[in-house]
Amino acid sequence: MTDKLIIFDTTLRDGEQSPGASMTKEEKLRIARQLEKLGVDVIEAGFAAASPGDADAIHSIAKVIERSTVCSLARASEKDVRAAGEAIKPARHGRIHTFIATSPIHMQHKLRMSEDQVVERAIQAVKWAREYSDDVEFSAEDALRSEMDFLVRIFTEVIKAGATTLNVPDTVGYSMPVLLGEHFRQLIARVPGSDKVVWSAHCHNDLGMASANSLAAVMNGARQVECTINGLGERAGNAALEEIVMAVKTRRDIFTCDTAIDTAQIVPTSKLVSSITGYPVQPNKAIVGANAFAHESGIHQDGVLKHRETYEIMRAEDVGWGANKMVMGKHSGRAAFRARLQELGIVLDGEEAVNAAFARFKDLADRKHEIFDEDLQALVSEGEIAHVSEHYRLVAMGAHSETGVLPVARVVMSIGGAEHQADAQGGGPVDATFKAIEQIVHSGTELQLYSVNNITSGTDAQGEVTVRLSKGGRVVNGLGADTDIVVASAKAYLNALNKLDAGANRAHPQL
């Protein structure tokens, strides 16, 4: 018999803490629906106390998710716990995840609390959480730099208070697999009632060990892993869901557990998260990178052609590569368009939203011969981008570039309904376009990142542009897609400006 390994996805909470990766409520709902389709057991939908917008997004996700557990993070304070409890109220299966730091360095310098005070606060937080749900998770922040005796003490007490899942985070990515595995082995052996709770691992990737450490925890008794799509997350990120799931599935000779993940949904989920957050997947990324199943060496190609398992330990189609064969075009009708969106798990809010998306589809079909699933995802994202804010809107633009002549761009844009126009020169057409925009808006922002990725293959493919802007300590990603890269760049820049204009500062916890 194999045990169930619970997959706890924190893309919508820890993943969103990546600089500029903040998502709108509509984007979070799309990802949450896809995570449920993927088969994720627990969706950490956010941190309710961060802002009213976060609480509303969690509440909205809790209303629509049917099979997965919807979870909200909360610091060990009554305000946070009650905000989390209210946010998950509509959930068919709801969880509150509360935490407090337990390492000497955190208790002394951040919390300025004694061990007794930390234990008492943890107990009280779990009791508050139990007022809303029987499913309560407790995390000891910075557990891998905490004293073992103190961890045993606090975990013992929160079990008595009603915690059902105990999480042991490697908050700063400091541990090594052999040490982390031993940590779990000792805790499970020493904590009274350890067999009555689920032990969980939450590992960060500062030393590139997040997935390895998480798997070491599983080999030593953990039965929940907290991870994110594409390894997204604070600083260097978290353990990547796709790596954890496929390691357990591929190495059945080592692991005595299995997941409920529909692995064919891994690549579609990866592409969706990448598109929405603006964080592209590196080509050599395990499982979901474009080169993960590519073979350049003649020796490798010959071996795979003769017998796939000579150089492939997994099948590409098992994780979703090559699964999307549906191609649409200018002759595809509204019914086929709606049906394909439904198959992709995309839910549009009302007939007006469907009509607007279909109009964008027809416009793209006039410029691009074949439209793939990735194009449809980008079309829907474009519609959601328009709802972030209409303060800045692109009306028209033109750019000219030729050898030996400085490129020039003209931009016409609307600000609060009033049209403005500017011309500018630059080092290239994109640089000229951004300078023309800045002549109008005078935003005072700093451009931190400009990235272009093709959504599909072919010279008529849409380019997806990510623009990262910072101002006053806030960092946002702007996204834009178009068959014309310069137009996509202008859309992305204005999307970032709209996010800065509309957004509010939010609190971000660290696990």
C-alpha cells in the first residue's frame, strides 16, 4: 500500500511574493481553477490580512473551488486569524494556516518575545483558528535554524490545542537534504501525538536545494509538501511542484507514497502561471522547460529513436507536452471558441466578456493563420489586463526603424479619457516607444526588466512582453501580447503603469 502525499500549492500566496508577480482577483481565480484541475489537494489562496483585495480574492476562490481545500495564511494574531477565517467561510473545505517564528535569531531580533510567550501565542492562534475550521495548520517559521528541544515543545502544545498539520519550513533555504531528513525523523519520533497529525515540508531554494530537501522530508515521514508552479516564490523561490510530483512518480522504487496530481495538466498549468505572472520558464528547467525533452546530441537522438528509455526517464506527453492539438483560425465560430475555452478551464464572467474575447480572437485570426491554446490564454489575459485600470490606455502608435537612422516612435494614448500624443527617438523602436510614453506620463518609474517570449512557434507567433517597473518601493510586472513586438511592449508598459496607479501596498509574510 502507498501513502497519500498531500500537495499543498502556495503559488497564489508565496509565489505572488516574487517581485512584480502580484495578480488580480480574476487572474487568481483562473489559476485556482487550473490548480484544482491539476489535482492539487490544498490551494493556499493568499494572506487575508495583507489587504482587503487579498481577502476578497480568497473569499471568491473559496466560493468556486469544489474539490481542493482552500487555505489562508495568518500570523499568530487574533486579527490575522479572524481575517483568514472570514475569507475561507464559503469554502467546501477550508483551512487556516497560522505561523510564528521559532528560531533564536527571529525570536530575539524580530519578535522580541521569550520562548514562553511564543508558545502561548501559538497555542492561542490555533484555538482561534479552530473556531472557524477543524483543519488547522501550524508552521514554525525558520524551523531549520530553531533549537530541536524548543520545536518539540511547541509542536507538542499546538497538537494539544487542535492543530492537524505541522509544517517545518526551511525559511531561508539553509538546510541540506541529509540534515533536513534527520530533522523530520527526530521530530516525528519525539513529539507526542505525532502519528495523529500530517507533517509538512516548506523549503526555499536559496542554495538550490528546495526540491531535494522536500523529498528528503518525504523519505523521513513528511506527507505534505508545500510547493509552487515553476518554483515561483520569495527570493530564489520554493520547491517546484512539477519536480516533487514527477520525482515521486518516477522513482516508485524509493518513495512509498503517491500524489493525486493529473500529471498531463502540469505543462498547461506551468504555461498559465508563467503567462499571468510574467515570469518565463527557463528552457533547461526540469519537467516544464522547452528543452526538458529535447535531444541535440546525435548519440542521444539515435538512442531515443531506438528505445525511448535510453535517454528519457519520463514521457513528454505524461506531463502535458504535445497534448494541446486543437488549432483554431479565422473560420472558427463562436461555438467552437466557447467550447475550447471551456475545455481549457477558462470561465468568462457573462456574455459581454465572451463577446469581447471573441472579438479579440477574430482580430488575431486576421493577423495569424493558426491560433493555439496558448494564444487563447493570452487573449483572456489581455481582457483581464484591461480591467486592471483604464487610466492609461493605448489609442494608436507607430514606430520606424532603418539602418543608419535613429529609430522614432509616435504614441497616442488616453489618460483618464483625454488623448495625448508624443514623438520620441531612441536606441531602438521599443526604447523610442517607452520614451514617447514617458514624455506624456512623467511616471518617475525605474525600468527593472524588459523580457520578450514567443507564445507559440512560427514567425507569425504572438510575442509576450514583460515590463517590470519600480517606484517608491513598489514593484510591478506589466504584460502585453501582440504579433507586433513593439505594440506588445507598449501594452506591457502601460499595464505596469496602470498597476502602479491602482495598487495599494500589501503586507507579505515569510515562511
